[in-house]
Amino acid sequence: HSLRRRQRQMCIRDRSNVFYLVTAGDTQRVAQIRATGRAAFTTWYQAKTGQRISSNQVTATIIDDRELQHTLDKHPEIKELSDDFSHQVIIKLRVHTLIIESFRDQPRVMTFEN
């Protein structure tokens, strides 16, 4: 049950290219995002398809303090990511371009209009 809860806590998607994550506010990653406004990610390969998604074209925004409650009110589905937001921040990721890779197929690039 704990593993399922952790897997569920990964992220919530708002639109096809906007994702929300919840994490502790005092991490090095949060400080780096505050300084640069950028992020990158890579998912694990899926066992059945050999597919994964990655991007280094991501605008990242840290949502905390008064903005946090406003965002939770606007997107209540984010509440599924944590039971306690007192020392947490929300990271909003807007993906501009991503690569879909697979063991079977050639990589595909997807570009999103913002």
C-alpha cells in the first residue's frame, strides 16, 4: 500500500504539457529551480514497450506561501500528492518539447504550443 501511495504521489497533469509535483521546500532542487526557472526530466523505461519520455526544455515554477493555497483551490487534484503541505512546495512544470524514445522505434520529438 505504501508503494502504491508513493507511485501515486509522483505528479498530477493539468494539460497535456503541464505537470505538478510536490516536494519539501528546502531541497537543493527547489533552490536550483528558483534560481533558473528551468528543469529537465527522464522517466523510467516501461517494461512492456521499452518507451520513456525525456525533456530538457521545461519551464519550472515554485509555488509556495499564499500562491500554494490558491493553486490547491484551483487544482484540488494536487491534494492527492500529499497529506500535509505545511513544509512542502508545488513545482509546476511546463514542457515545451519532449522526446519519446523506445527500444523498438525511432525517437519522436513532440513540441507543445504554449
